[in-house]
Amino acid sequence: MSPENISQGRLVEVDLNTGQTFRKTLSARLMRRFAGGGGLNAWLLYGLIDSDTDPLSPDNPLIFGAGPLVGTGFPTGARSTATSLSPLTGIYGDSNGGGVWGVMMRRAGMDHLVITGALTRPGYLFINAQGECSIEDASDLWGLDTIEAENALKAKHPNAVAAVIGPAGENQVRYANIMFEKNAHSFSRAGMGAVMGSKKLKAIVLTPGKGTISKHDAAALKSCSEDVKTWASTLPFPRLFTRYGTMMFI
């Protein structure tokens, strides 16, 4: 992908059974109907499973989605979502994470990443700056914890971000997480790490893309962003969250 503005609705599907990559562009109508990364993820999941799908089988897809505000500078607009059938509950599973993951996805030319099938031996998915995908061997990473695995991958791929699983995911513990950025960020709900483990997928590695994220009306977006930040500064919730993080709910 050349370093130009990125249009929205780009979907990349990687079939781990064959190693093939498929690309498509979602329609504007569909994107309006299911707003945001999580909304479209849910629709994509619905079309790929049925009532007999086992959450820990190759038939269960793992879907990452970055919504239209990701990377635009809008307050809290860096969130992205991992979606699959949950091994923990057996029903729809949705896990939301922060950090740079969603921005990296979009700059690599994808708003949604759909991973289907399963590997026969441990591997990781590598996505280069042009959005090209390849399956790499991860036999030497299997058994490492998330920090160890991330350090090893970043030694191979400097400046990349790696979403990894540890022994819990490998052993398909039903509430296992996917971790990234030195465990500072994660997809922690619904057992998404167990889904990765069932696919023998140790990690997904994204290298910085060269695309810029387009804005329909940059001036209006900036004005709206400033209004939201001013309004949020008057509320107790953001201050509590900044001080205590998720623990504030307890």
C-alpha cells in the first residue's frame, strides 16, 4: 500500500489452514448499519459461525476490528475490539483493548482482520508495512510467557507491535488473554487468548504502515474533539479512571 490516505472498510482475511490471504472492501451501507469496529465484528462473526460451532475449533474465527475514529485523534478513539465465540461462555465474545493496536491495523491498510482455520504447529502471523501477511514459525516461542515472547518477536521485528499469548492461551485456559505492549494493554475478556491457542497462533505482529488515516472534515472533528475534552474535564469519572484505572469499578 502506498503512503496515501486510507479509505475505511478494508477487510483482510487470513486462512491459517492454507496460508492464503483474501481482501475485500465493506460497503458504506454496511458500515453505517453496524457502526464501529465492535459492531462490524459482530456482524462478521454472525456470518461465519452456526449453532454447532465449537469455540475452540478451527471453525471459530478470531476477528479484530478498528472503528472509524481510531487514529483520528478523537478522545478515547484508539480502542479496538477482538471478537469470537467465547470459550468461557460458549456465546458471543467481545474484548476491547487500547494502545496502538488499532492505529497500527489501520495504517497497515485494514480496518478488520479475520483469522480463520488453525495451524498444525505453532506459528505467528506477520503483517508488514504494506499489509502483506505471512505465517512464520513460532516453535521457539511456544511455552514462553507474554513478556518473553514479545521481547523475542521485537528483536526480530524492531518497531513492530506484537499481540501474544502465554502458556494459559497455549493450553486453552478459557479466560486466557491476548497481551501487547509489555502487558500494558490487552484483549482480556471472553477468552480470546484461548481462541488463539486453539489455532496454535502464538502471536500477531504488525509493523508500522506508511498510510495516513483520512478524515472527512478535519476542522469539524477537531472542534468536536475539543468540546468533548472540555465536557469530560468537568466529570468525576475521567479523573477517577486516570488515577485508579479499571480498579475504580471495585
